[in-house]
Amino acid sequence: MSTKDLDTDEVAEIYDELLKTYETEWAYRGHRSLHLAYYDDDHDEPGSAAMNTMRLLSEAAEVDSSDRILNIGCGAGEDSVWNAQAYGTPVIGVNISESQLEFARENAEEHGVEELTTFNYDNFQTLETVDDDSVTLVWGLEALSHSPDRTQALDSARRVLTEDGRVAFTDLFLRTPVETLSESDRKKIEYIDDALGLRIGDIDGFETTLRETGFENIEIEELTDGIKPCTKRRRKFARVAYPVGRVMEKLGLTTKMQINGLAASSKIHKLIQAGVLGYYMVTADRAETTN
């Protein structure tokens, strides 16, 4: 894991730099998701598999029309739009990239759910724009891996939740603590962290943090096999695009951040194949009191 401080502005800069790459993928998928796609027998194309990840999390969270959802790290708003469309529930999306927030607002308008969705510039570490006890579900697709302090992020989530509120997340996690990894694998994780603005932690440690910050009835389901086709496809793209990108970088047509992002995608798949990284879905209820 990287030992460098994770700066919010730097994370926003990374994702703004990668927008051109994501826009290419959006055109291929047919919608503006940024997250990993979950493949199964009924969802074997990139677009439907990406939507499938949202479906799985919404079903695990038991979303219905009575909910008020806070979507942390909302990106271009695809999962906010998904929940608003599928359940008619109001959704607040927060993000630290103004560029992505503009995409999210456009996305909501294009799908006719602009009245159900609100997109605010806010750091999910502190959630300054969200009132206490104001939402029933805090939702995040691959958001918490960007958190430099998960205790703070979960404390903020607990604060804005109603007494019967809950959280639902999917994300990449280490299968074991970073201290147990080989030096080579630790260096790969550090590269991924720095290239994509992440701080990947281990799944058992995250479960402990949930309990310590006042959550109970924790359910963890591994989804790794379902996202392997997605990470494999990203690795194939990276292996082709990386050498081209290096040439383009020398010509000033691309940036070091974009090149590093491609390399990081390739390393993610290798670590998933090696069993170092896993993809997990986590749900939990807000407890009455913290432990």
C-alpha cells in the first residue's frame, strides 16, 4: 500500500485526466459507468454486465421507493440514475470532480430523472453538504477504496443515516493484510494506489472498521469471479494502448497519468488472477450505538 498521503485534489485530477479513456469505454458500453462489470449467464456483454453490478448491489441493499439514497463517489452518475429509474427513489450524488458532476447532471436529464437526483461537490470523508439523519442508504460502487481514512468516512456515513439506515458497497480489497504480501505484490499495490488515487485495504480489516464505527448485521459476499472478464478485457486494452500511449506522451498527445492508469488496470487483473485482490459486496445496518 502506498505510504504517500492521499490528496483529494490529486484524486480529482487523476480522474479528470482519465476521462478521455472512460469516454471511449462509455461509447463501447452504451452508458457512463466507471465501475467493474459483473458477468453472468444473463449478462455477458460489457454494457449489460456493468448494469448488472448496480442491480446486484441494489438488490442486496433492498432498495425501494421509500429510500433516500446518498451515492458517495458518484462519478458520472450512472448508478444514481439507475436507482432513480428502477425504484423512483430520490438520490443525492457527491463527488470531488466537477467534470464528472457535470456528466452526472447531463446523464440524469437525458434519462428523465433530474427531479429525483441531486449532484453536489462534496468529499465523502466529511459530507459537509449532507444533513444529519437525512438518508436511509449510503451507497458506493468502488468509492471507499479512494478513502485515506475509512474510519472517518464511515463515521460521516453513520452521521447522515437515519436510525434504521444502512450502507451498501462494492469494492476491491486485499484478501489478506498487506503485511502478508510478497515484496513484489506490495509494490504492485503501491503502483495501483498511486496511479488511480486508491488506498486498497484488506477485507477483514474493513469488516472490523465497520463494527468499530457503529455498524452491525454485516454481510460480505465475494463477487470476484464475475468481474474477471471485465478486468481481463481492461488488461488486454492496456497491453495494446500502453506502448501507443508512451509514444503519444513523447509527442505531448497524452499524459503520464493516463499512461500510469493503463498500467494500473493491467496490474489489477494480474493480482486478481493471483488471488491477491478480490472484489466484494458489503452491506451493513447502522447500529444504535457504537462499540
